Amino acid sequence: MSTSTSTTTAVETERPLENRARGRRVVRVLAGAGVLLVVTAASIAFGLRVTPERTVEAFGQTVSVGTAPPTWHLKGPGQAVLFGQTIPTQVDFVGPVRPQLTLTDISLNAQVAGLFSPGPHAPVAETLGSALASGWRWYFATEILFVALAAVVLLGAVAGWRRYHGKKTVIVVAGGVLFVEAVNLALIGVTAFTAPGILRDVRSLDSLVGQTQIAPVAVQPGPPLAGVQAIVLGDSTAAGLGGPPLGRPTANDTACERSSIAFATVLARVNVWTVDNLACSGATIPEGIIGAQSEGGRTLPPQLGVAKRAPNAQAVIVSVGANDLQWNTLIRLCAAADSCDNRAVTAYFQRRLATFTRDYLGLLSQLGALPGNPTVVINQYYVPFDASQDCLVAMGLTTDKVDSLLQDLQALNDVLANGAQTFGYQTVQPDFAGHELCTDQSYVQGPTDPAPLHPNARGQLVIALADERALLGAP
């Protein structure tokens, strides 16, 4: 009896011990799996973050190939970065990790001009697509190496912490690296293998970002403008809206509300130049610069087409963007809303800015085809108001709202400046600091003036001086 009781007691004692041992093994397995998953996630994140973008060149275009931030969706667009703005590509990719293509430089030569002109360009398209595909393959081959490096370091640290030695350390590190790379390839493998074929079919940068390839603007009918030394293209800022009319205006001058204070007129008078001011109030890139514009009851030809009649022009100054973004509408929305950084206003601005960026790409390429290879100057916009001034509160523009508008204006100016730099053009931003709206000796027309927020005569003079410094090469 005592023997049976003793045996039963021993069995009952062993069961909890076995259960505890089994529990400890389960905990160790789960802990090991957790550590391995953390190492995997950290290694892949490290690889995606530190792998350098691959720079490729095709027909004068320099593009950096990298990855966009990972997404949970298994199919969708990649990203194109134009002039600092991120725009979804018009082609979809498979997988959560997709390409990001950044345009960094354009060398305007005959080959690049051919890329943007109509007609068959199979060699150009094949070169561009092949370069992008090659860059993508190189990027992921490098990413795999960086992931492996990170995994080795992290797994080695884990093995050291666990005080593994010799063969066990090798097994842990080697096995862990294989697991990490298996997960890495599972996540990015589909994209890595399918993206080159998709990129190879990219016909042009225009199509990649959703911009219809623009045919070269035709030379407008009319006599050659042989004596013109400088040309101004643009909108109401360049037209000089709000100033006195020109002394002997043409019908187009009147329709476009060009005035005698416009910076084009100042440049002509100060330098004894013949300057043809083609700017028109309400002009945008599609309707005014590279396309016809209806204004003041007249249909005006594309400004760029008229500019091509001036083969001896040595300078072209461009002031465009505010109408493309519907800046006046944005200001009214901002004034009426409780906040200018709410979701609706922000979404409106981002959509307009993305569209403008695409159109701006087409314009910049067309400017490179002007006869005589003139110096191109892109004007950024002046800052019309100062958040510290409270004279706009009655209009619904509080300090916070003005700050938001100034951030939007800076975003536009960044696109203008980055685009000019990408194409090798000059860019200037007139300095209105200390002379904004509501200040003494303001450079801006006030709420009761003919064209509120537009430059007055002093402001136009400052713009003219900034352009002149750029054209003369002064710092």
C-alpha cells in the first residue's frame, strides 16, 4: 500500500514539472519567433531607408530611382517627384513597395527636345524605359545586400546576448539571415521582378506623371519681331494689372489689362531695350502661355507662339502659377473657412499644385526650344502680406490664416525654383520684406486699390530690378 501511494505521489509530482518545462519551451519558441520578427522588420526597414537611390541618365534627363514609402495595398501607383512635389504615377505597380522616380536634372539639347515633340520616338522611349528598369534592378540588388548586413549585425548581437558560441552562433545567424531575406523577397519580390517590365514601357516623363505629351507650340502668324531684345510671358502680375493704361495700347493690350507700370515697361525704359510684354491677366500655362486664351472679348494666341517670332530675343522672363492654382479663389476659401489648414482647403490646394507641376514640366521643356537660345528667367512670386499685420482681419484673414497662405505660396515658389534649377534656367524672387500690405510704403495694392494684392508701381520696379540683376549676372 505504501509503495503504490509513493508511486502515485511521484507521478503527480512529475506532471507539473513536465507542464512547466513544456510551458518554458513554448515561451522560448515564442520569444525566439518574436525576436526574429523584430530583426526581420528592422533589417528590411534599414535596407529600404539606407539603400542609395540609383541615378540613371537617358537623353539628357537625370532620374534617381528609389522606393516610395511602403503601403498596405498590394497594387497601386508609385511616386514621381517633380520639382520637390510628390505626384502619383499614372502606371500601377504590384506589391507594397513601389518605385519612386525623382527628376533631378534636364539637359536641354536636341535629343531632349525630341522627347517632348510629337511623332514616333521609339529609340528615345526605349532608352528611357530601359534606363529606369536597369536602375530599379540595381536598387533592389543593393537593398538585398543592406538587409543582409543589418540582419547579420542584429542576429550577431542576439547570439552574443544569449551567449551562444561557435557552431550555434553560425547556425543562428545564417538561419536568421535566410529567414529575413525570404520575408524581404516575399514582400518586394513581386515588385522587384514586375516593375522593370512596367518601367520599360514608360514612353516619357510626361506620361509617367499623367501629363499629355504636348506638341511644340507653333509660331504664330505675323511679321518677325526682329528688333525685340526681351520677352515677358505671364499673368496679371507681369501685365501690371491695376496700373495706368499704356500710352498707345493695342487691342490685345487693352484686353489683357497691360499697364504702364508693368516691370516689362520698366526694364525697357531703364535699359533702352525693346521688350515685348505678352503677359495677360488670367493667363495660365494651358490657356495663355502654350494655348490660346479668351480675355476681354478677344481670343489671344499662345504667348509662347508669339515669342517664337522674335529670333533675336536674348532674354525671356516668365511669371506664371497664381492663376493655375486659382490663388484668388484659395484666398477667398481661406477667408470664409474657420481655418485655412483644414482638410478641404488643403486638398484643394494640393490638387491644384499637382496639376500645375505637371503643366510646368511641359512649359519648361518648351522654353528650351525657343529660337536663339535666349536666357530664361523664372520669376517666383513676391510675398504680399505679413502675418504680423492685422489689417486683413476685417476680411476674415487672421494671423493663423495668413501663415497658412504664406506656406502655400512658399510651396508654389519652391516648385518654380526647383523646376528652373532642374532645367538650368535662372530664377529670382523679388524681395518685398518690410513693404507688404498694410506697411508704410507698401509695394502691394491694398483692398481699395484697382487690383488688390497685385504689385503697385514700387513693387513692379522691385521686380524689374531683380530680373535685371539676374540677366546681368549680378548676385
